Amino acid sequence: MSKIGFIGLGIMGVPMAAHLVRAGHDVTGYDVVAKGVDALVAAGGSAADGVPAAVAGADVVVTMLPQDEHVEAVYFGPDGVLENAAPGTLCIDFSTIRPETSIKVAEAGRERGLRVLDAPVSGGEKGARDAVLSIMVGGDEADADAAAPVFEAVGRTVERVGGSGAGQYVKAANQLIVGGTYALVAEAIVLMEAAGVDARAGIDVIAGGLAASRILDLKRASMLDREFAPGFRIDLHHKDMGIATAAARSAEVSLPMTGMVAQLIAAARARGYGSLDHSALLKVVEDLSGRTAA
């Protein structure tokens, strides 16, 4: 089993780190918010008072951070991973960030003798709690193989999709599909309710046909009930859609539906729905249609 330094103990990081403890790894964690560190300690891990202490003696360094600037600060700062991890350390960044940031971290890591993977995940808080995340891995194949014990502890579906940054491109594709699906489910609900049909029965029928999706399986009831307690917040999906549109620009492709969904999510945030679940796109569609919840 590995000695793991885990940095970023938020809504996703805490259950992931706890699964690594249960798998038998020696996990030392750090977060700027004490609540996450306390939760790891309660799960059997150890606390660190900073990044240097978290990575000291670690075979594997795991990061799960909100945005690009946090990843850059943790890796490139004077007390960061690059300055404190020993050569040969395997670094796995589960954060969802821009591909170019992952490439930058990987290249800097290689210069210092570190092995760096970008490994963004899909599945949200529930997927993290249940250890069934989908993991999209970018980086060297041998490094991805070496990371298998970590991936197996936190996820169900793991695929290496290419070199450094490739995981982030796949995660961007994932998020544009998720956002687009939520938008269309929201429109379907508004249409059926406005027409006076039984939307609950209608969406159940739809979920059993060609339009079936994981989102319909998990979220149709809560959307119909207008329950938007966050599993994944609008604020975070807004960030991710920015990554998707920037990725499209860097790849020199046109993704018109992605742009439209990004604007709907931006509208949700502008209307004060940022702290709600991304299924709250339903509220935006209702607002645009001049309707309130049935």
C-alpha cells in the first residue's frame, strides 16, 4: 500500500480520501478549510498543516481542487508540490481544469523528476461517496498503470484517453453533454406541464425509451418536485462550461450547442441560482417561458 498525500478535502476530496484509507493506504491530508481535514482524521487518515507536510515522504500525491488558480498555487507555489515532492513521486490531479494548465503542470513535473497525471472525474458527490466515479486519465501509460490502486479505490470506470491534458478534454466533453441533457430535460418538463399533460408519467415513459439517460434515472423526480439541493452546483458547472468553450477554441472547432448551454448556465448563475444543483436549469427555462413551478 502507498503513502499518499491528499490535498483538497472538499465535497469530493473527503470521501475519495476516506476510500483510500479504507483500501489500506496511509493518507495524510491538507485543506485550507479545517472541516475537511477533521473529516479525514475521523475516517482514519492523518492531518497535515500545509502542502509540504502532506507530501513529505509520499509515494503518491493526490490533488482535488476547485479551479486552475488553486492547482497552480498548490503545484507551483514556494511551498508547493513541485518544490517539496521527492523525484519519482506519482502526482494525480483529479481537479477539473483547463487542458493547458494540466499540460503546464505535467511538463514542470517532468523537469523535476515527477510523474504527473491529469485525472478529472465524473459522478458528482454521490459518485465520490459510493466510489463509482468515472476517471478520465491523461498522461504516460506506465504512470496510469502505476496509479491503478488509487483509481480502483475511488472509481468504477477508468480510461487512459491520451497524453497530458487529454483527461481534461474528455471531462469538458462530459460536462457539455451533462449540461445539454439537463437543459433538454428542463424544456421537456416545461413543455409537458404547459400543455396540461401528466409530466411525471410522461417523463417516466421517456426514461424507458431511446431518450433514457443517467440524468433521467437520477434526477427526474427531484426536478419535477423542484428539489435542487446541490450534488453539483451551478457555480461549478459554469466554470466547467468556460473550460469547454475555451477547449473548443484551442481545438479550433465550432460547438454551437455548447455555447448555448453555457449561456443558459450563465443565466442561472446571474439569476442567483449558483448555489443550487445544476438541474436548476429548469428554473431558467421556466423564467424564459414566463412560468412558475406547477
